[in-house]
Amino acid sequence: MSDTPAIVLLSGGMDSVTALYHAHASGPVSVAVSFDYGSKHNAKELPMARWHCEKIGIRHEVVHLDFFTRLFQSHLLTGGADIPDGHYAEETMKQTVVPFRNGIMLAIAAGIAENAGAGRLVIAAHAGDHAIYPDCRESFMQGMAQAVREGTYAQVEIDRPFIAMDKAAIARRGHELGIDFRHTWSCYKGGDIHCGTCGTCVERREAFLLAGVADPTDYLETPPLPQAPC
């Protein structure tokens, strides 16, 4: 248990929801912060984030970043080209990069943490995060952690409890915590149900399979899982 209050970055996906429950089980959580930045799946993710905050009694704040769709180009954003199918580690997933997204969100969350008197900023970064995304790389995370620490009076720490875990291990941890994964969202396409074929759906399906945890997700398609690129 930690006595240091935390805030949690909460997208509504299975990783961040597990991070929320993990943090809540480990110590006080002041607030969970979500971002409405114009992604194709924001409208599916944010209600999931709100559902879990209401379930465990955590204050939920949604920060609106409408400039993303005006100033940035990405297949992930509303108005962008189609989301590619395939494995999450494939080069095609570069098309879904939103410039410096994690940096912008972490900077905002650091300010919220400082204002709320929270000494920890919890993010669900994990060992399976892909180097295709520059703002997921370890060098970036280490640099951002130092910047947040140096730039806040409280010396806010970026806490990555899952950094030594892959997504399957996160699925197992969520199962241990009793999380209802039906109320999480992964699919980048943002349709009525998970497509089952985009990179994030493939990664979700793999995680449950490797974890030995029943996958409660409804998918539009469940073709054989593609092999990860070498």
C-alpha cells in the first residue's frame, strides 16, 4: 500500500482500466483523467472509463483537446483515413501515430496532479508497448518522468506499475482484481462492436488467449490471429 495520492490516466481500454483498479487497491486515487482528443474510438472508450470510475467511486475528469483534429493528421483521428488491419507491431500501425500524444497528455496530467496534491501519476505503459510509437519508447518515458519531477513542486513521479508486464499479464492482473472487461474498449475503428482485425483488436485477442482468461468481447470477425513481424 502507498499513502501517496495518485491520479490515473484512464482511456477506457483494458490496460488503463486495470491500472485504475491496481492503483485503487494500492492506495488513494484522487482522480482519473481521460482525454477527448477526437479519435475514432473516443466515443466508445470514454463511457467505459466513466463506468468504472462510478463503480469504484473515483472522481472522473474528461479533458477536451479539440485542437488535435485541427492541427494533427493521423488515421486514428476522426476524418483520417481507414485504420489498417493486421498485427499491432506492423509498420502500417505508424499510420495511427498522433504526434506527441502521450507527451501532451502526460504534461496536462502532471499539472492536474500538482494541483490535486497527488504525488504519483499512474500510466498503464507496459513491456509490450511498441517502439513504432516514439512516445512509447523507454527513452521518452524516462525523459518525461524527469521533466515532470523537475517541473512540479511536489516532484510528481510517473508511476508505471506494468512496465515489466506484457498485455497478457495485465489481463491476468485484471482478472485477479475482478474487472469486468466487457466494459473496456480497444478497437481503433470505433464501430458498434470490436472489429476483431485491427491491430488493437488483434492485441486484445492475443492477450486474453495467452493469459488463459475468457475473452468476453463481441467481435465482428475472429479470423486466425496474424503472426507478429520478426
